[in-house]
Amino acid sequence: MGILRNVASGLRALTHRNERNAEIEEEVRGFVAASVAEKMGRGMSRADAERAARAEVGSAESVRQKVWSAGWESLADSLAQDVRFAVRQIVRSPGFSTVAILSLALGIGANTAIFTLINDVLLKQLPVRDPQQLLSFGDGSSSGEVENSSPGPYDIFPYEFFRRIQNQNEFAGLCAFGSFQALVSVRSGQGAAGPATQAVSDLVSGTFFSVLGAEPLLGRTFRPEDTAVDGKNPVAVISHRYWQQELSADPNVIGRTLTINGTAFTVVGVMRPGFYGVELNQAASGLWLPITMQPQVLMQPTLLNPDGMFWIHIMARSKPGVPTAAAQAWATEQFRRFLVDRAGGQISANRRRQIAGIFIPLLPGGAGISNVRSSFETPLAVLMGMVAIVLLIACANLANLLLAKAAAREREFQARLALGSSRVRIVRQMLTETLVLAFVGGALGLGLAFWVTRGLIHLIVQGATNTALAASPDLRVLAFTFGVCLLTGILFGIAPAWRSARNQAIGTLNAQSRTMTGAGGRGGRLLPRTLVVAQVTLSLVLLMVAGLFLESLNMLRSQDLGFNSSNLLIVPTNPKFAGYQPAQLNALYDRILDRLGTLPGVRSATISGVPPMSGGSWNSPIYIDGRAPDPQQNPQTLLNRVAPRYFETVGIPLLRGRTIGAEDTASAQKAVVVNQKLAEQYFPKGDAIGHTLKIADPGVVGTWQIVGIVGNSKYNTPAEKPQAMAYLAIEQLTGDDQYAYVIQLQTVGDPSKVTDEVRNALAGIDPNLPVVGVSTMADQVDLIIGVPMLVSQLAGFFALLSLALACVGLYGVMSYNVVRRTSEIGIRMALGAPRGRVLWLVLRESLLLLGIGVALGVPAGLAASHGVRAGLFGVSPADPITLALAVLLLTAVICGAAWLPARRATRIDPIVALRYE
Amino acid sequence: MADKAGDLVQGTLEMLVLKTLALVPMHGYGIALRIEQVSGGVFRVNPGSLLPALSRMERAGHIRADWQATENNRRAKYYALTARGRKALEEERRQWGRQTAAINRILEA
């Protein structure tokens, strides 16, 4: 109440400044008049009374000032005055201001952009009720379907475990969801007619939405009853985006039927905009389906039975009064008991020990679970460090420019001090100027950051159109940018401001003295030099780090992938979505390969489970020659399923034996081709061909005979070491494993040119076969090394930017020194100093600064490189060549920047110099 | 330098103004004169401190001001105590009583 009145009356005084002043003046006049009247009443003459009253009141103007400054508005008013003055100063030197604002916009913009990403990926809490109460069972980094038994922390569980603990008392609520998103085909309406679209879906428990506290926009969310009986609740909740974009915001969407992977589901709810579940992935989910509908949605055997695989994540809302440690102990105890029960009667002592080592860490779940987080944590931290350094270097530059400017304004400051201004007032004035610059630059930077962030997010999500990552700044980002502006303004303003206020040089108001000690003195030159050394040091750090990243990118690119990535077209399809049963597949594959193999421009065609280097994760233990696995060796292999001509098409070289061919039909002896790594690892005598394998994965039946050995190829990333790998003949598989999802074509020319013909050919075979996301292998490889490439290129860009800034800094300081020393140099030359000596005189100082900078920068750079070694590939953090190149580049460029002012010094004409001033 | 005897005890001006206005609304000079008279000429309040203090107190809501005609037909700003000001006066008085009592005890110990 009081504050409000205070603010209101202050604002009134500010907006009606003249009225307020007139009012104060009138009151003062009234005071004097009343005083005079009273004194005359006591018998004084009018003249005497007036004189006495004036003596009593003093200067009416100073009283007016005092009354005016009694309120807060006078402070605001003088700040406004400072800002106005600052703006005038900024406008008066447009060159300096443009440079300052642009470099600040770049620096602050880069910082804001990287911070926006950090905020999006690492900091943001889920848009749900009280996210800080959410607890995640484990870190949620595992995904897929796994059978696990090793001791250690767990984050992935069988559904049965959730079923057992869901009605507990330790938490306010528990929910479960699939550890992976499922890509499903969706047809509008009942039955399998009409065009299919693809959508990303999540399988969730009936408690999912209530535990998160997420309210629907339309209809309802799931209830516990929706997952009470397996397979009986075909209902769906859809995201706001899915409703808008795929269902045209149909107002009657509730109750509408969607056929999802062949099963009719009823839409029961639409979520609010901004809700994306708990997973921050490249693509946000459009559909949430009951977890108990898993067999229908994934079109595969149930994962819900008591001895099912580990495939779900669990999240809980904590209960007030139950400490996390107690809840964690409880959950761990329940899980161990569950595992013991599951093992049944004949549990070995060894297994018991393993189970005793298993635990569930309860971690804060408010930020959700993310598959982008782990891969971007390090790169983003590195980039944040780099942009912070760039901004520091820019600050040092501006501080130096301002120091020079402040020296030029020394007379102004001296005059102001002489006229009674306080030092605090001058410091405030200078800081206001730099803060105005910083905030103008920051505002520009914010706009810049928005565009840059949009581009970066596009690269991170690899083209996914719907993502929870947002480029628009939220309050935290705005606060960050505001803080950076404030800090920047103070950082580059404080030194010059301090200097100009402290400067007591007595004679400054007199004519400038001829020696350079006249203005600033030795101490005055120390600060700019220190700043230059700091710039050189920091630039060297950035150059070294960027050099290492570029070198790792080179190493990644020059890796032999083990296959031929050029002229290779990747055509994903899905016979499962088109309704094919396993028994129909071999005929379909034959038709597809016959048709595509004869297309003009296609050299060879094949089909397989996954293409080379696609990020798949099918692996299994193997039994060699039917022997039970040696527990020491634990033989395992990655698996792929391939049709004839696979190796010829993708260019994996055959080393011995034969490849999978047309003869490997369903009725023939089962054939497997292994890679060199597998052959060497499990058949050290070099006699792999002819031996047989059994695959532990229960889906793969029969005994497989090794018929050939092929070269190693990369499975997931170019950075990985060779892993054992086996290629099964696809026509000899059964059931779910017989589905192939990717057609690969070796083309004569540019592979993207045959895309349309391939689509037409497939449509000719079966119009229901979905063909989504055709790409070339070269593009795929670029996408996979996209993140390291992005980081390296950004790092390189920031390093060059910092080098350029450091050059400008050194050049500025040296040029300024030469100008200051003009008369000194003139005298030296008049007394006969040779040009070479003058050149050396100026150059020496730059080289000294460079030397100190390098001496400090090398250890600092080594420390920084050590810090980023997690992001490097194939290059040591102390790589001597990179280090030498960085130092060389820095030295060369800085010497160039130092040479110019030195040469200018030698051109000084002694006569002109002595007349100078 | 001002006459030492005329200076107010630090921080008491607002309390004295509140007390003065407790009887009847007054204009600025009236307040100054009244304080001088009642204190027997010991305290002299100059407008350089009185008027800013009045402005502050008006802001704080302790007093209310409005322009009225004076006895000799000029316009002057008359100040009056508000309910909040009355409470502030009570509070300051209590504080002052405690402080002077304490100081007296120390001086007489």
C-alpha cells in the first residue's frame, strides 16, 4: 500500500516534472513570505524582515533541489540523465560504437544460443505439475529389450516388476512406460483401407498421466483401468500437435477410431500443447497407447508375461514424509526379491550373489529422460566454454578501446572533477555508457541467437519435424542473457571507469607534456598490456582445442568404414505394416529384388534387416558347434539378416568362402557369413568355414553353417572398434526375424536420381508398401558424424573469431602507443636512431606480449585439451603437431598485426613529430 | 556553520513535526515557528531540512497536504496528520521514551 503510493507519487513527479518543481518553488516562496509577515508582525521593518528571512531560508534553489531529491524519483531521473548522456556519447563516436555493439552482439548471441540449447537439453524441467517431486528409477539411459543379470545400477525393468510394486505405499504414485518409442502405421477409421501414415508412439501405464499431473485439453487421459487387463483396452491419447497436423484439429476427435498397426484404437483424449511426455528425444511422440496393448502395437510376442524381457522405465512421484533414501532401499529390496522369485527354485549361489549386487538408484526425474542428453552433454559444455572465452576476449578488446577513449577524454573528466563532480559520479557515468552498449549488443545478440539456435536444433534433431526442443528463449534464457549483458558491461567498463576516476594527473588540464608518462604513465600502460596478454593466452587455448576437434573430425572421416558408401541408395520399407505374414515374405523379397535389380541405372539390389552403420542393436550370445558357451569367453555377436547380393551391393569385401546367395533358400542348409573379427576371435586357427553356430536369441532357430568370411565393417559409428558380426540368410529365418526393413541399391550414377523409379516400382509390386525417408548412404554417414562435425566446425569458427579479436586488440594497443610516442620517436630519429632500431623498439613490445601469452597459453591449452578429451577421437589431447600448428598460426597472425604499427613508427617524419601538439 | 544549540537531536525532526501537527494542520513556516517557540528557541528548523522531511513524510503517508488560503490571503500548503501518522507518532514517542530513559539511567549511574 505504502510502496504503491510512493511509486505512484514518484511517477507523477517524474511525468509532471515542471508542475512538481513549480509546486516546490511556490511552497518555498510561501515559507519566505510567511516568515517575513511574522517578523513584520513582531515590529521589524519590511526590509529588515526580508533580509532576515532570506538569511534563514538560504538559497531557494538549493532548498528546491533538496526537496526534489528526497524521493526515489530523483535517483531514477539522474540515471535517466546518465543514460541520455551515454547515448549521446555513443552516437558521437559511431565507429567505435558499431564495433563495440557488433562484437558484443556476436559474443552475447553465441553465448545465448549455446545456453538456449543447454537449457533445452539439460536444464528444462518437464512441463508437468511439480516436476521436482518426480523420481526416476535409474537414469533411463538403457532402452530396447534386454535380458540382464549383471550386478550394478538398474534403469530398465520387466513389466511384471512394475505390476508387482504398483499398489505400494512408498510413493504418491508410480507409472511405467516403454523404454523406446515405437514407430507405428496409422490409418484413419476402421479396417486396413486408406493411406497409412507413420507416427511415433509411446506405450504407457494407466497411471502415466495422473502421476505426471498432466491434464488433457479434450476428453480424458488414461486411468488405471485402461491397463488393468492385457490386450483389452484399445484406447489412445494423442498429442496436441498430432491432433492439429494429422487430424486437422477435428473437433469431434474424441471417440474417433484410428487403426494402429492393424488394431482399431479409440481416441479418448487430446493433450495440451507443450506436453511431450517424459522423453526429450529427437522426435516427440504423437500417440500414447496403453502398455498392455504392447503385442498389438509392436506386432510381436508379448513382453508382459512374468518372465518377459527388461524393457520398461519406471517413474514415481515422491510421497511427502518418505525420504528418497528409504524409498530407494524399498525399491531395491522389492527388485531383488522379484529377481529371486523369478529365478525359481534352483537358484545358484552365484546368481544370488549377483542379485545382491543389484540396486535401483532413485534419481530426480523432473527433467525427464532423454536420448539426446548424453550425446550432447559434453559437446555443449565444450562449446559453452568456448563462447564464454570468445566473449571474454571481446570484453578485453572493448576495455582496451575504452581505455584509449578514456585517455582522450581525460580533460573532460578533470574538468568535471574540478567543477565538483564526485569520482563515484564519473565511474557511474562511464559504467552507464558501457552498460548501454552491452544491452544494445545483447538485444541484437538475442535476435541473432534465435536464428542460430533454430539452425542448431535442426541439425541436432536430424530433420525430425516435431521436437520438444525450442529455439524461443524462455525466462531462464532471458535471465541468462540479461546477466551476461550486465556482467559484460561491468567487466569491460570497470577498468576504464576506475582509471578515469582515479586519474589525478595534476597537469592534465595544462598542455599535454611531451613524454608518454604524461598521460597514464607506466602503470597506465600495464593494464592494456595485461589485457592483450590475456587475449593471446585465451586465443591459443581456443586454437588448440579447435585444432584437436578438427583433427578428430579428420580421423573420423578417414576411417575405413568397411563398405562402399558411395552410389548406395537406402530405401526403408515395412512389409509388416503392409500386412504381410512371415510365410509370404520370401516371395515378396524375390519379386522386389527381381524388379529393382533390373531397373536402368541400378547395378545391384538387396534387402536386409538394417543397412551398414545404422545404429541397430541386434545381438545375441552364440554357441559354437553346439557347445555350451564357455563362461570365460562368453561368445557374442552382432547380427544382421541379409538377402542374396548383400555384400556385393554394399561393397563389403569377401575374404574367403562364399557370400549369401540364391541357393540359400528356406529348405537348404542354413548359411551364415561372419566377419573377420568373429572368425579371428572364435576360430583362432583360421578354420572358421564349415563350423556351425547356434544363436541364443530364441527367435533364431536351427544350426547355421559358416560359409564365408567378409571384411569388418562399422556397425554404429565410424569411431567404434571392429566387433564380431554374423550375417544370417534372410530366407532361412522364421517368424518376426524374417521381416526385412531396408532395401539397398548400388547405382551406376547419382543414387538419388533413381528414387522416383524405385518408388514407382515398389508401388507396382504392392501400393501398400510404405516407403519413407529414402536417403543415400553418403548422407547417412554425414548425419552420423554430424554432431562431431558441428562441434568441430563451431569450435574452429569460434577459435578464428577469437584470434581475429586478439589481433584487433594488439593492433589497437600498439597503434595507440605509437601515436602517443610520436614525439618521442621523432626525437630519437632526429638524434640519429636508424629505422631498424625504431622498428625493433615498437616490435619488441609486441613480441614480449606474444611471448608471455604463448608461455601462459600452452599449459592452459593443454589443461583445456585434457578437459575435452572425452570428445576427441583418434588424437591425443597433447598432440604435438596440433599444438605446434596452433602456436605457429597464432604467432604468424599476431606478428602480422604487430608489424603494421611498427612500420608506421618508422615512417614518422621527425620534423612533423616535433611540431606535433 | 549553524549554531550548535539550534541543531536538532539527530532523527527527531519527523517526530517533532508529527507532534506539532497532532494539534492542528499547519503550513511549513507555521511548523518551523511552532517548534522554535515551544522549544523556547532552542531548536531552529531551517526549510532546507524541513521541506524535504515534509515531502518524505507525505510520501510515507504519515501526513496529508493540501493547498489552502492563509490568513493574509496567500496560498500555502497545509499539512495534517493522518491515522497512520498518529500511529507513527505513538511509536516514535514510545521509542524516544525508552531511549531517553536508558540514556538517563546511564548518565545517573
